[in-house]
Amino acid sequence: MACPIRRELGLGAARLLFRLIATYSGDSMHINVLGPFEVLRDGTDVTPSAPKLRQVLALLAMHVNKVVAVERFIEELWHDNPPRSATTTLQTYIYQLRKLYRLDVSTGRRAPDNAGGPGSPTLHTTYNGYMLSLPAEAVDLQRFLQLARKGHRHVEAGELEATAETMVEALGLWRGNALTGVEVGSTLEASVVSAEELRKTVHEQQIDAELMLGRHHQLIGELTEAVAKDRTHEAFQAKLMLALYRCGRRTDALRVFRQARQAVNEELGLEPSADLQRLHRNILDGSPSLDLGPVQPDSPFGGPREVPPTPLQLPPDVPGFVGHAEQVQAAQAALGTPRCSAPVVVVDGAPGVGKTTFCTHVGHRIRADYPDGQLYASFDSAADPAAAASEVITELLRAIGTHPSALLGSVKERVALFRDWTVNRRVLVVLDDLVSSDQLIPFLPIGPGCAVLATSRRRLFDPHISANVSLTPFDRETGARMLAEALGGQCTGFDRQAAAKLADLCGGMPAALQGAAVQLATQPHYTMERLVHAMSTVDHAYWRHNQCNLLRSLRRTFEALPPTTQEALLFLGEWQDPVSAELTAKLLEITEPEAVNLLEELVTFRLAVVEGTTDGTEDGAFVYRLPAPFAELTRDLGSAPQERIHAS
């Protein structure tokens, strides 16, 4: 029987029934977020009245059975202006929730493996956040996600009846806009947008299935309501036009197109999409392709298709981000300046200086400005440029839900497809590990509401780049502060003087400082003074075995260099002392101009610094050296295979 509940009760009554079944399924605690926020305990409404408590519980419920980091709570509750007591206040809210809902207490360094399994509702404390443990069916959002996945499996199998029935059941869980009655901050806002987008996708798939089942008469009222709620949603406009046409109401279908065109023009300043205009022409022509029949695989309205939720691909922000305050401000200012084209900010710096961490941090600070998503892709700096570009554009297109068949085109065709997708969207694109502007330009979005934040292993110049931000190693004070933040409670009796010495030995490089922090945290018998002694006096094996992340980053830059420049770098590492171009030319048996070019290329890649001049005057020849700790690490670049680095 086709959609029996839907046919007997109607969509509205079916939704009510499914919500009642989910709400009173016997769970001792049930949380509804798909509409007015409500908490039920043994069937009784016990929703907290305090706004902040509602916010904290809503954030836990939207990410049920997953750890929510303390930083995300603080960002949600206080935005960019948290009080000094933010952590303590959050702990108070957690205590109040445990007391109010009789939640079991669980503490530990990581979340339990059986989170969400049978048992009493539990509010876990982990080393970096909190997690609400509930059966998945106890939160309506989780039930909705389960049904959406089940429905998509029916879509892929071509099971139209099952698709329609499952999607109706999923939509029946919604009672209005998500988290109504909760003051929503930036973190919850992203979750709400994602859920709402998936709701539209499920609705589209349900209607597609029913259109193919010939139920166009029953769908007109539902589609008319959907179009009234979102006048610029062209997919719903198209489905309404198709349903009306199949009911013999061609004039009404053409009227819907005129209204859609007016709405898109007034609200967005655009013409309808090519798909909608093609449907309009087919209706005018009475094209047989619109008649109910076998599904055409290349028809944009011929069958269910998956439109993924908003892509949120930024890596997690680093807790306790330290340093680069001026650069953060400069990057945000450049990205926030209105332009006729998408702003592009390129962050450069030496290997291990924290470029990726910096861009991730900035991306999280501004992500609320890009509600249509945040995309992230990393280049392989040592790979063939054409191969790297092909991998990156494919990765981006998959993230925005492009049909697999479209991924078979040339790189140029795929780039055009990506740019077309950005035209009317506000998306942040983060590109990691560039080595040239040629890699950057093809991936610049067209939409002026978008932005690009990229990292590069060298300083890039191009008219498309709005601003360059250069990261430099930390000074002693900032380096010591990073160590203190990284160690937190892992190191007793923090020795600030020894930390400053460590910062010097690490050359102020965040990656090297992180490596030192890992050793201190995992080898508690090591004091800071002992580590200072080891780094100062032990042979370079220390760097190979304890600084593998920094060595890996340095190797990637090394492999992007031409062979002659690689040789110059290895020479500087062996020589240790500052060198002039004249001395470099003699030792490498090349001309002095060639030596100048090699040394300057190392400076461009931030692998060497200019120490001064040979005679101390402005007109003297430059003197170059490797910054700490690269001199120690370069000894392994020429001989150690990649496998040994990963093993260490």
C-alpha cells in the first residue's frame, strides 16, 4: 500500500502522529529541537526557563553523544566577549543541568565507547568539554537524521514508495523552525542552518518521488505552501510548475514562473536559473519530456536527488590560541572589507610557523559571515601541480554535493562548475599549502559575498590577492606563553625562565614548541631544565625523534624546491655559520649571481634569513643564515627517507 499513513490521515495529521510516537516512546528523557525547544522527563514538560541553561542544553542536544568543546560553549554563550569567569560559569550551568534532570555524572579524559547506548541519561565531563549521552531516538533531530539516511538509501535503490513514506515520516518530526524559544549564538546558528537545509533536501526528495508516482494532484497544495514560505527556492517553484502542468493547468504553471522570476529579481537582483528557464520553455512548447514516464537520468527534475547540508569543513579550532594578534586583526579586516569581488587573503611563513592553525582560527572567528558554508582543501606541495589541482577541485565539488557524473569533466570544466555554484552564495574557501599563485587563481569564487583564505609556503603576489599576511616566529615571551597554554595542567611547577630558553632553542616556531610540550606532557620525568639541556647538548637525533611534525613540514617545503636550491639549503645546514653569496658560490662551484639567486629563493620560502651585510654597510653584500631550529633538521633532509620520518 503506497504511503498508507499519509493517505489515510493527510500530511499534517501524519506528522502529528509520528511526533507523538517519538515523544512518548518510553524514554525517561526526550529532547525536541525541531521546533519549539522542549525537554520531557517521563512525559512531563521540564524545559528550563533560564535562557543560558536553555542555550547550554540545546547545544548539548544538537550534538548529543558527541563531545562539545568548552571553547564552543564559550563562543555560543558570550560570542567574542567572554567574561573572565566564563569557564567557572559554564561549570555552574553544567552542575545545574545535572541537578535539574538527575543526570548521571561521568568524568574522564575521553568520552566512553558506549555513548548513546542503553542506560540512564548521562552528562559526561571530558578533558576538553562535555557530552550528553542519550539514546539516539530520545532526540528528534537524531531520529530525523536516521530517517533521512534511510530515505536516501531508498532513493539510491530507486524505491519510490519507500522513499516517499520514509521522507514523510522524517518531515513529521518537525513542528516549526528549529530551536524556537532559544537564544541562538554562532555555534547553534550553524547547526540550525545545517538542519534546515537537510529538511529542505528531504522535502525535495519526498516530492520528487511522489511526482514520479503520479501524485501531482495531491502535491499542489503542499507545494503552494512551500513556495509561499520561500519565494526564491527555485527547486520548489519548478516542482509546482511541473505538478500544475501535469494536472492540465498550463496557465497556472506559467503564472508560477512569472512570480518566481519577479521574486528572484526583486530579492536577489538575478534572473531565474537556466534549469527553471528551460522548464518554462518546455511548458510553453508542451514538450513530451514533461509527461509522466520513465525517469530520464539527465533531467534536473526527473527524480530524487540529494542536496547535502551546508558544507562545514573547517578543521577544529585550536583551544587556547596564542600569538599573532596583529596578523589576526589584519586578516579579519581584509576579509571584512566590502569589494566588488571576493576578498583573497594569503598567509605565508616558514615551515612550522603555524599557518594552517592561524587560518583555521581566523576562519572560525568569521564563519558566521558565511552562512552558505566553509570549504577546506589542502594541496600537496610536492605533487605535480596539475594533479594537485585536479584533486582539490574534485574535493570541493564533492563537498557541495555535485553529481558524480559531473566530476568526470576536465579540470577547466570542474572549475567552471564550482565558480558557477558560488555566484549567489556566501562561502568561505580555505586553501592550504600553496606554492604559487597559479594554484590559487582557478579556485577563486565568483560570488562577491564569498572570501578566500589561503596559506602559502612563499609570499605570493597577484592582482587578485587583497592582502598578504606574513607570520613570523614567536618572541621569547609569546613562546613561553604558548608552552604554558599547551601544557595547561599537564606540567607541575611551570618554570617560566626555562620555558623562555626552550622558546629560543625552538626558534620561536610553534610546531617546535608544540613538540616540546608533547614531550613534557608524555614524559613527566622530564623537567623543562632537563629538556633545555637535551636540546642544547645532545646530538641532532633529538630533533629527528621528537620534532617529527616540524621535520615533516620542512621536508614538504624542501621537496617543492628545485634540486639546486635543495643543495644550497643542505649546504647552509651543514655550514651552520652565516654565509655570503661569494662563499656559497665557491663551495657549491657555481657563479656568484647563481648563488645570490639560490640564497634569495631560500629567503622567499622563509628557509633562510638575511643576517646583515659583509661590511656592515647598506651597500655591502648580504649575509645569510638558517634560522633555528632548521640547521638541526636539515641534516635529515638529504638522507632520511620519508618512511623514517613517519616512523619517528
